[in-house]
Amino acid sequence: MKKNKHEIARIENLIKTDRLSMKDDFSELLCGDLDRVMRDYFDYKGLPIVNIDRSGDAFLVRISVSASAIHAFSSIPSQEVKY
């Protein structure tokens, strides 16, 4: 029984560690997605800077841009629903 608990704990640790080791494609995809969304709200140059740090069993995700302006909306722009 102890062997099974040890193996389960080792597998859980492996899964948690693997989640933190993201591939370059993930970072590029995330930055591209964030850039498309954030440009609707802010004027800035370059791409968003994304920092992901482990915090216990969770991740701390910080997104930064240096915006020169914030877009003013009198209402939320309507969007097409895509299926």
C-alpha cells in the first residue's frame, strides 16, 4: 500500500512540474491572443509581456503593456457570434 501512495505522489508531482514547463509555442500563442484582445482597449507598441510563476499548487500570471492611451467606449462594441 505504501508503494502505491508513493507512486501516486510521484505521478502528481510529475504532472504539476510538467504543467510549468511550457513550450515556446504556448508563449507565442498566448501573447498573440492577448495582443488581439488588449488592442481593443489600449494603444501600445510591441507585444504584451507575460510572466508565469508557480505559487504553491497554482500559477501567478502577470500581463504587462506600456499603454499610451486607453480607448473610450460609450458602449461595449457588438461582436458576431461564431460557431
